[in-house]
Amino acid sequence: MRIVVAVDSFKGSLSSLEAGSAVKAAALKIFKDVEVVVLPLADGGEGTVQALYSGLGGKLIDVTVTGPLRKQVNATYCILNDGKTAVVEMASAAGLTLVSENERNPLNTTTYGVGEIIKDAVNKGCRRFIVGIGGSATNDGGVGMLAALGYKFYDKNGVEIVLGAKGLENLKSISSSDVLPELKECSFRVACDVTNPLCGVKGCSAVFAPQKGATDEDIRKMDEWLRNYAELSRDISSDADPDFPGAGAAGGMGFAFSSFLNGKLESGINIVLQETGFENYAKSADLIITGEGRLDAQTAMGKAPVGVAKIAKKHNKKVIAFAGSVSDDAVILRDYGIDEIYRITPKDTELHEAMKKEVAYDNLCKTAQSVFSSIK
């Protein structure tokens, strides 16, 4: 028997590979003749660097960069074993978690540190990038990142604008004359699971900026500034399209990648599944195991377990999912290829207890053992 395990992290308790190892331990206890393949799983957001590093091997790189409020922060990215592929999480340099609640204001926050990470990786020989852009604190259209890579953004006097969305108010011209030359050799796969345009009622300012601390007046201004930025960008790139699906992701980072860096915006889970070769493993599996911390109707909206199930069903494989908690509406996931769903947490267990790493591991292992016993 061959079992392929691709479980997303149980946030706050188990990493993807820790959860996978619990399922593997259960399978080895129940089946005498079984091969268990554990693959890392992530949706392109938090945990993607660690998941791909742990599953595919490589080297973690620590680098000090400019944080969202222009203070130095420590960020970590990964260079995979090929020495050419870097895995980057935007949140490590420009994430909302790096900004205290009373300091949240997208007029002030910058993506400059993300560009510094990319530049560091380029200088280390990387030419292929996988970038997760979830969890940002910014709404600067990616201008900070581009500035770190050598693009120049000037006001009417030929002076570089200040970092943060507020700098866009004075933007009059853009120059690419000092751009890092190696960028021409680079490719970017950008994990993006939203389709919002850059501007308008569904744009980044209106939809995402409020949670980053923007007022109604801030939103109106930033939307206007971003429209001007998009217009000026056409002088640099024929690909500059503010209406491109995903252009508004991460405060306009989607626009910056697609317009200036020839980035390809893709489903985060699809990127991870392709990078790990999941489909090749799935083809020869007798059973596929997936899951995450919580399964509910929202899981159907592009979350990792559904991405696993979609590929599994291409090859008519049975899919079982485990989760710390399961809502009543999770039954809809059967329409998305997940055949069976199991809650691993016993009833009446306090949340703080269930979230402990050793408790979650034990609960997952025991639940998987029970399920495998019934299959056997």
C-alpha cells in the first residue's frame, strides 16, 4: 500500500511536516506493508518558506532589511538545493504582524525590505523566485520593493519620493536606468489568491487597506495616487495593467510584479504542489491524506486541502482529511473531492490544551490510527 500525505500546518501547534509525520507514524503502526510519502504543504502564505525548505532541502538565509516602518528587521528566506531558486515571504519584511496596532497606517508602511531580500538572493546567484505576498502591512503599489531593486520614483523637482503610500502623492516620473541588471535573467512565481484590480471599489485601497489602518479619506487619496502611478508605469512597461486580476494583491504588489518584473501571479497552493511534484506522487498512491487546523466552507475557497483533492481526483484517488476542528458547513468539501473528514480533537477539550504541540500530535496520530484500522 502506498499513502501520500500532504497536510497543511495546524497553525499554532504543528508545522506541515510535523502533522505529516504524525500521520506517517499512525500508518506504520497499522499497516504491515506500507510506503508513506510525506510532502510539505502550504498555500503560499505564512509557512511557505519553512515548508519548502523542510520538504525539498536547501539553506535558510537570515538577512537584516528595512521593515514596514523603515526600522531594521530580521527576515528569513530560503535558497533551495538547486542554488538558483529562492523562496520569499513578503510578510517577513513588510508584514502586518511587524506593525503594532497603534502604528498601523498604510500611508507610512513600505515594501522596501522585500526588494532588499530579492536583491540579496540575486547577489547570491538566485535567478528563480517563488514569492508569497500574503499578510502585508502596505499599500504602496510595490514601489518600495522596486526602489530597492534600482527603479527610481521622482517628484516634479526630480527628487526621489519618500517611502510609503504617501510618497505616491508626489510621483511625477519613473526611471529604470539604474535597475539591477540581473533582474532581466530572473523569473518570479507569485503566490496570489485574490483577483482584485489595483484601483476602484474592488481595488487594494478600498478592500484591504482598512484592516491596515487606513481611514476613508486615506482610501480615497491612495486610490487616486495609485491610478496616477499606474499611468506613469506605462512609460516603463507595456505590461502595466492596473485591471489585471490580482494587481491589487498585497497593496499593489501584484501590479509591481506583473508590470515591472514580468511576474506570473498564480494560486499559492498550485505553486507549492507543482514545486513538490505532488501530482507524480499522487498518480501511484492508493490513498491520499490531507488536512489543516480547521476545515470549513471557507476551505473550498482555494485553501490547500482542496488543492490536494483537486489533483487527487484527476487520478481517481480517495482523499481523507484531518483537522483540529471541523464546522458543520465543511460537508460542502465533499463536492470538492474530499471523501472523508475527521476531527482529531476530542469533545470538551479546551482550546489552549488542544493547541499544544504534543497534544495535537498525539490526537492526530490516534485519530489516523483509528481511521487506518477501519480501512485495514
